[in-house]
Amino acid sequence: MDNLVIQYRPRKLDELHYHHGLSERLKSLASSGDFPHMLFYGPSGAGKKTRIACTLRELFGPGVEKLKIDQRVFMTPSRRKLDVNVVQSNYHIELTPSEVGNYDRVVIQEILKEIAQTQQVDISARHRFKVVIINEADSLTRDAQAALRRTMEKYTTNMRLILCANSTSRLIAPIRSRCLLVRVPAPSMEDVVGVLEYVAGRACRGNSPDHAACTVVAKEAAGNVRKAILALEALRMQNPLFSEPITVAKPDWETYCQRVGDMIVQEQSPARVMEVRAKYYELLSHCIPPTVIIKTVADRVVDKVDENLKADVMHWAAIYENRMRVGNKKIFHLEAWTVKVMSIVKHFFYDIDLTGFDDYP
Amino acid sequence: MVCDWDHRVFCHLLIAWAAAQENRLWVDKYAPETEVDLAVHKQKIEDVRRWLREAFSTQPISKYRRLLVLTGPSGAGKTATLRVLSGEMGFSVIEWISAQQSPLDAYGYADENISGDDLYESAMDKFETFLARAGNYRSVFNNNPAQSSSSDSPTQNAVILLEDLPNILHEGIRQRFHSAIHRHVQRSTIPVIIVVSDAGVRGETEEVGAGPLRWSRNNEVSARFNPIAVTFLTSALKRVRIRAGAAVVSDSVLTNIVESVSGDIRAAIMALEFTAVRAGAAGSQKRGRNGPANASLESLTRKENALVLFHLLGKVLYNKRKGDPPPNHATKREATNLRKIDSKLKDEPPLQAWFNHEARATSRVSADELYSSTPIDASLFSLYIHQNYTPFCATLEHSDALIDNLSWVDANGGDNWYEQNPYAFHLYALGTLHALPTPVPHVGQKFYKPELFDVGKRAHEASNAIDRVRGWLSDRSPENASTWTRTAVALELGVVLRAKDMGMQKPPHGHGLFSEMRFVHGAGNAEVAGERETGGVPVSEEEPKRRLDGDDAQGTWLEDDDIEDW
Amino acid sequence: MENFFQVKSYGKKAGKERAEENTDLQPWVEKYRPKTIDDVSAQEHIVAVLSKTLSSKNLPHMLFYGPPGTGKTSTILALARQLFGPDNFRNRVLELNASDERGISIVREKIKNFARQTPRAEVGVSSDGRTYPCPPYKIIILDEADSMTQDAQAALRRIMENHARITRFCLVCNYVTRIIEPLASRCSKFRFKPLDPAATTARLQHIATAEKVAAPPPVISALISASSGDLRRAITYLQSIARLHSASSTETEIVPEDVQEIAGVVPDEVVKGFARSLGVDVQSDDEDIEMDGDSERPRGFDAIRRKVRDFMLEGFSASQIISQLHDLIVLHPTLTARQKAKCALAMAEADKALCDGADEELWILEVAVRVHRAVLA
């Protein structure tokens, strides 16, 4: 009875809980016989993958649900071995090339070539093409995107691509224009509550949480269904009767980041910089992405500081986050932002008439 | 033809041997013969001796004494210890010397179209044969004349010494190597001793030696040798000086040598020999001229050594500028010296009025000089600055300017070697100097080694833990594998994993590496890397220095591989 | 099985026949490529020059440049087809169009080999019953030539000189400045101007009629604005829309919003609502509808932050939002030049940051705040 996220996931387009218009379109597209390359995009936890899985089922029938995991080994030009896990059925294959970092191009090229050159073996298959799902397409390197673009032109007969991304900004224009774009917005609060009530009704027969409890959980999840269901699951384990008060467990890192934000607001000194650095190291060593760190801490700081400082705090967060992407040593940029914020806050208190506030570059 | 060849080889060996007797390096000539001569810590010797005694004993414990790994920086006396004990305890050492075979291999194959793999394969074949033979017919090897007196007894003990490991970077080779060792340990009663030298600060150790050398099932014991302490090193050098009759080398030169080699006795003896030869050649002249000897010493013993690094960091972080008052404890002469140096420094041209806040006195530190004398690259340099800058900043604004510069330089220049900013080092150095106050107040600052490497290592472990959790999930349903990306697991799954820990279903062990964080107030846990009072003469403290060395070793390794990932 | 052998629509005869069997599956961009240079939309000047070369049988090396989707590739393909006819097209024309297929080694091998071959004389009536001039040279088309490396371009220069007698080159690129000077100076340059809406409309309408897609004028103009003058993109969008609508079970009309959804464009009303919440004075097309009921003046930073967060939840792409906001502000009737400049600066920085892969939410917020300040100042 574990993992509600998977267990009560809708399997068919008809079973989806929200975005019914979108489901309708996907359904007709899948039945038309003329299936284009597609790009699903939207915030995480909005249900992109669920929709992709449902569309596949619509395309090929229940056979796509027979999944197996395959470990593939690839050789980089420098003869380094890459192990990549691929999930596949007879009709599709799914990969996350960004997991191998800069070598994603190798994986893309090899797998796509292989798929494109093999015919569908299953004669009873409804379509002669296989579908390749590429997760996290927006974190592909430029090289890999260029390779992808070429294969999209070259092998359209035996293969269709479904890309899954958080945003289209990082995809090169030729890929965007070759795909049918499908935007999957985050569900509304009511939608999330609906999903939670459905899942809870199935999973915790007898004492399922009431509407109010679901609403509390949904509010905390901010449009991320996966997060909401996880929170529900954690809640069920800690508070099986869903008795008041409902407290939604937050991941440790989130609370931790908020405390770091508090530290910055409380004291501004070189010594405090050292303390905050230790916290950042702790977060980084727990595999929390630096962008997530800076955003979460900044959110907290912004909540705590004076209205006049908020824009500046976020301005520097944007600047240093950008540098972080370009640079190598994430801690430099996290810390530079921290020191900058500290100095802004400090000046605001000691030196209210600090001029030149508005005309940063 | 064959005869001819044999003859040639024989002649060659004969000549080489004769020459060697006459002209051996001091390192070999004055190699320690008894425990007293060994500069290694007594405890360490005792550890190894006890292990050997147990291995040769008939007690059941000997079963667990089949494989000993000696690690440590080069010149820490690992092999020497073994040789001395071999004499003392009367066992013979069967040595695998790949170096003797490889020249032939190289001549035979190198220019042919045989790939590197084949070459290694053949070396590997030889190694396997060697091990098998050494295990079974040890008497064949027991023909070392030096040992002949003791080898008469039929109960002669022996160990197999592996110093020149085959190249085990290659996965296949490594597996064969491991299984060969494993087989041997299973079958034979002859213990195997593996000696692995760490490299210097750059430290490929993890990759070359210890990393791939992790055994899980074998009953392996490992002993780590530390760099030789100053006192031991000095007395050992003095002994060599007496034995070699090299009285020309003064005590102060000796001290210099000891300081510059950071615990590497081999390098120390080499340096001693070199200095003695030079001093002997210039014997008629005045003795004890340290100047030139020092200069050459530095080039001779140049390891990427911690002291140089300290000196460099001190220079940058104490930010001395023209006209700074001399330190309180400075002697009069030093003070005049400083003034003399200052008078040679040109003043910077004046800045526009609106830019006046950026005006600084001329620095006594030249970035070019720093750059040419530095043992580390720009990236590591920036990490050291980052780790240590805060106590040197008087105000938050200094910190701001400094860290902003680090951030800016880091963000300008790519990951690949051809995109790298060739001026990164200068930019780091100059930007840091510009940002720091002048003079920097002395408040007992200490130097720390960068924590980032440790963080990188922990992040790596956490990322492995994430993969384990993902594996665990997808064992339950393959669907999980696609739903749970690494980021999703790291950011979202923690809540449920923790709850599960309390309940009945146990998720894989170790998910806490990424899912659990307890907030405690307080600063970091950086180790003190060493300390000194002024920016002047470096204080040589053995312990901290060693630590620095060791940690750098893993650090640089990590940097190449992991840091860029996050 | 026949799908397996499907090739590009032009060129191979066998392929062409098969392609016609399933024209439904064929991209309309290929299907409606101009067959002759006279069909090329809105590049009258170039067409006039090139038609002369048709009769003179001589052709210089050519360099076509201009924004994407203005007909550069179509023009050279049509010209080549008119010169050689379907039979000889294949052995006389080499088209290389992939960015990653043109390292120096490709230039050396593939191009050189092709350039070296002496064309066979081919005269007489072609299989489709028409006569083609079939001049005694071959054409090598290098699409996206501006993405070739400098080395490869330099190597190309030599090949151009050595084989000029029997080979003509046509370089096609977006940015003429990225072609090395020695190469550019050997070519006659043709600048393709951006298509005017009238020409694009005509072409789109032609295709819509041919494909029996009901595309009322607002849809066409939505297509044009969503594709910013790129005819290829416009046609691709049109095909996607037609596909969605022909597939859908319920009969609905195509509306401009559909176009925007397909193209990943943020609906106008959403952008206007966003601008309004930043303090930009925007008239809504439809006065009654207020986005999210957020009609009052902004209430400072937190309101903007909330707005941006909603935006992210909607899944819109940051670069798209910023570029649309840019259009709105730059063309705004009442903002001063100084205000517009400040906004544009912020957006330029954001665009650079997004290209570097920076976080979208942070940068939309940054732009929003700075626009807000600029407008209120």
C-alpha cells in the first residue's frame, strides 16, 4: 500500500480529474492516426507525465502499461561508460538524458537512431511508429538539442517524440516549432482538493480526511499535485484519523532554508556570513539544487524585510542566480547574494537615507 | 640469435650492477637497515610487525592476515619499513616489478597497431602468472643473495610485495586484478602486501590507487603512513650526513631541506645529496652560503607544498600596501627594509574625483609574482580565498566587494579548458586585494582548508542515496522510475520517507543523507589548516600541514569530477 | 512498408509518388513549397533577377540571407528544379542543411567529392514531357551556412575556386555577417526581405482553401503575429491547428486563441492584465472583462510577486511573456521614451539571463518590478 502517487494515478484520458478540454484534444489527436511530435510543458506536479501516459494508452492500448526497466550502457567519445536506466514497453521508450549531464547528446543519438531504425515488431500494433519520451527536455544541452532536431527531421516514419519540459524557454526554436505544443497549467486549488478527496476516498476507506483537511493540504502544495498527494500520504501515516489540527509536514530542506533566511535578517556581520555559509554547505550536501536554495531563502527574506528592500533582495537573487548558472562554484554566488542582502538590510537600518536606491544598473 | 641476445643482456646487467655499487644514489646507498635507522613512528612499525607476526603464526588469526595495504604519501617510509622488518624477522620479500618487464613490452608492441588494452592485458597476464607462481613455488624466487644466509632454513617465511601495481584504472583490468588477488588470498598462505603511494597536493590518489583498490570481501587490513615528522626527518638526515661524510652541509641547510620537503624522506635525502655535491664542488669557497643553495633547493624539492600555499594566502589576505606601518614586533632592520621596498613601488595615478572611493595605495603584492610562484591553479586559489576571507574583512562592505568579485570571476569563463579565463588567477588576486581593508587588522586569523571538497563528497553520497531510493521505488513498480526524477526525490519525497521510517515499511537505508536536515546554530566545521602570527615567515607545523596535504589530495580530485555538477 | 522509404517530397521520383499517396502525413511546408520561382511569395526583385539566369544558363555563386521563413530555401530549390527538371535534380543538386553535419571534415569529404564530379550532359525531353535547360554545372546548397565553423568556411573557399567551372554554390543563412568575407565576396548576395502581411495572408489563405480548413481572417492574422513573419512557422501552425480540429469530435470553429495556444503564445488578455497590474495603462479590447478581477492599481511588491507566481503556475514561458510585454510597452501610446528605454533595458538583461538558463520566475519578477518602477517614476 505504498506510494499513492502511482497507485491512484489516472490511466485513461477520461479518468483525468481536471483540464478536461485538454484531455479531449489529446484524445482526438491520438485517434486521428496522424500523430505529431509533441511538447508537453508546464510547472512540475501539474500532471504532464500522467497526461503523456494516458495519451500513450489511448494510442496503443493497455499494452503500454507493461513496463520494464532496462539498463543501457553507452560509450562517450572519451571512452567513459555511461549507465542509463530506460523505462520501456513494446511501444515506447522513456529516457531522462539530462541525468548523464554533458553526455546527453550521446544518449539521444544512440537511442533515437536505434529506435528509428527498428521497425515495430508487433504486427497487431495500432501504429507503426514507436514513441520516445524525453523527460526534462529543457535541461538538455545545446548539442543534444541540435542532435534531437536532426533526428526529428530524419526519422519521422518510425518514431514520434514526446518531450516533457517545465518551460519552453530553454528549448531551441527549431525544436519548438517542430512540435505540437501542449501546455499543462497547474491545477487550481479546487482541482487539487478534488484529486485529494478522490485519492483519500480510495486509499483510506473508513476514515478519510474531510474537505477542510484536504484544503489545508492543497493550499500547502501550491498547485503541485504530486506534492499534495505525498503530503497526504505522510499525514495519513502520522495522523491516521486526520484529527485536528492538520499540520502538513514540510520537507526538512524547506524549513531549513527558511531558518537561513531568518539568520540573514537577524544579524549582518562577517561572522554571520560564516554561519550562513555552513548552512548552505549543509543544503548543498543534501543535493538541494542551488537555485531552489536561493529562491526559498530569498522568499523568506522578502517576507521579513521592509517593503522598500524587497525589490532589491529579489533583484540580486536574479543576478546571482544567473551567475550561478554560468559559473562553477555555486557557493560563491549564494554567499555573494547573502552578503549583498545583508549589506542592504544593514544600510537600511543604520543609514536610512541611503540614496541611489532606485538606480541600480 | 637467442644466445646473442642473452649475452648482451647479461653484459648490460653486469655493467649496470657494477656501476650501481659505485654510484648508487644516497637514497639506496643509505637505506635504513635497522629499526633505529627508520624515521617512521615506532607505533607504526610495531603495527606492521604485529601484523606480520600474526600472518606467519600458526594461529587461526593468520587466516585473517592475508592482505595488508600500506598507504601514505611518497617518501613516508612504507617500503623501507617492510625491508627493515624483513631483515629483522627473517622473511623474504617476493616482489612484483612490472617496471622490469615493461620496457621490453614497450619496445615490442608500442609502435605496432596494438591498442593500449592489449598491452595492459599482457601485463595483466604476467601479473596473474606471477601471483599464481609466487603462491606455489616460492623457493624459485628465493635466490636473492642478500637473503641467502637466512633462507637456508626450510621454514623460511615470505611475503609478496606489490608496489608497481598494474594499471588498474581500466575497469576490466581492475576486475581481473581484484579477482587475482582474491584467488590468491583464498588459496595461498603467503601474505600479500600492497604499497600505495599518494600523490602530492594534486592528488590523483583516489583515482589511481586507493579508490579502485577497495575490497569488500577480502580480509584486508590497511595501515596509513603519515609524512615523516620533522624531528625524525632531521635526525635521519643527520645520520645520512655522517655516513656519507657530507659535513659540508650545514645545519641550517638541513633545516631548510626538512622544511621544504613536507615529510618526504626520499626527497629530503635526494636534496641532501644534491646540496652536498654542489657544496663539495664549491668546497674551496666559503661554506654555508645558504642563498644559492636555498634557491636550488626549492626547485629540487618543489612539491605543491602547503607552506608555499600559506605564504601565498597570507600575502593576499593580509593585503599589505605601500606606507602600511610595520608590524609591532618587527625589528628596526625589518622596518627599514619595508621602507626601502616601499620607496621602489610606484604610486598609482590619481583617479577621477567621482571614482575616488576606489583609490588604493600601491600594493606590496605583485599579482604576477604570486602567479608565477603559486603551486595551485586559479580555481583552487579562489576556494582558499573564499574559505578564509571573512576574518580579514573589517566590515560587511569589504566582504561584499570581495565575494562579489569571486562570484563575478567564477561566472566569467567557461567549464572547458579552451573557454577558461586566462586571467582568472590575476582577477581573483587583484579583486581580493582591492576589496580588503588596508592594513588588515591582525586578530589571530587562522587558515582553513576549503570545506567545499567535503561538501562535494557528501553531496555525492547523498546523490547515491537518491539513486538507491529510486532503485527501490522502481523495483516496486517501473512506473516509479519515470515519475521520480532525481530532483523530485531530493525535494519532495523526504516527507514520506521520514514518515515511513516511523511506520512499518522501511525505505532503503541512508535516505537521510538527502532527506534529513537538522538546523543547528553555529558556524561551520572547517578544520584549522594551520596558523601563524604574521604575514612574514611561515611557521612550520607538521600536523596541520599534513592534514592540508591529505585533504587537498581528495579535493582536487573531486573538483575535476564533481564540483562542476552542482 | 512504403512509409519506410518515404523521402523528402522533392527530388526522387519514386519517393515523390509515394509521398503523394499519403500527402496527409506530409508537412504542408514541403507540400506547398513553391514549384517555380514565380510562386515564391513577395520577393519580386530577387525573382526577377533569377528568372534571367534561367534563360542565360549561367549562374553565379549565390548567397541568400534574410530572416527565417522568407523563402530562401524555397527559392533555390525551385530554381534548381526549374533548371534541371525532376530527372536530373538528384544528381545535380546537393543539399546540406544540418548544423551539426558540417565540420571541416564534411566540407572536405562530402562537398569536395560532389563538387569534383563532372556532370553528364543531359538534354532532351524529361520524363514529365517538358524540356529543361539543364546547364552543365551542379548546385551545392548549404543551408544555415552561418553556423559553419570558420575553418570549414575557409576550406569551402578553396573548393569554390577549384571547381567553379562545374559547380555553383548557394549559401543560405540568416546572418550575412557570420560568413567570412572571402567567401561572401565570391557570391552574388540576395537579401530576402521580411514578408509583408498581405503576401503571407494570401499564401496562408491559399493553403487553407486547398486543405479545406475554415480559417477566418482573425485566425490568419493571429497566425501571422504568432509566427512574427516567418511563413514556415505560420504554415506549420496552420497544419497543427487543422490537425487538432479535424481530429476533434465536436465541430467547433477555429479561433485565434487556438493559434496562440499552439504557438505557445500567451493570450493577449493575460499579457494586458499583467501589464495593467504593473501600472501600465492598457485598454482592454473587451472593456468588461478584467483579468482575475485585478482591476485596481498595483499594491506594491507582494502583489507583483503573487502575479508572477500565478504566471509560472500557468506554465507560460518566460521568454515569451517578456517578448510580448516588450511589444506592448514599446508600442505603448502614452509612456515616455525614457520609461520605455528603462523597461527595454530590463528586458534585454532578462533575455540574456534566460539564454544562460537562469531561473524564469526570478527574471520575470525582475522585469516586472523594474517595469513597475519605470512606469511609476
